[in-house]
Amino acid sequence: MDKVRCPICDAAMPGNRKDYPDYPFCSRRCRLVDLGRWLGEGYRVAGPSADADDRSTPGDADDPR
Ligand SMILES: [Zn+2]
């Protein structure tokens, strides 16, 4: 459990986590990349997710009218 790898670039992060102000990322750049992924996925999922959810729901049961 001592070996930690950056989830973004998979770089090994030897030493204490105190050495990494952006833990669990190896650098601020990777932290921003992760943040960008989250935001990007959020926007991307918003549309298709609702569509998929609507498709899986039976029309009769969920029909407001
Ligand atoms: Zn990294």
C-alpha cells in the first residue's frame, strides 16, 4: 500500500503524501485534468443520460397525462 500512483498519468509517487500538495495527483496539472474530466463527463452525461432513462421507462406507467 506504500506505492501510490497518480490516477491521471499513472506516475509513481514515492515518498510521503505530504510531498504532494495535490495528492492524490502527482501535480497540479493532473488535478486540473481530473477536474476537467469530471466537468466534461457531467456535461456529456446530462443529455444522453436523460434520454436513456426516458427510453428505459415504460411509457404507460410514467405518462403524466
Ligand atoms: Zn500525474
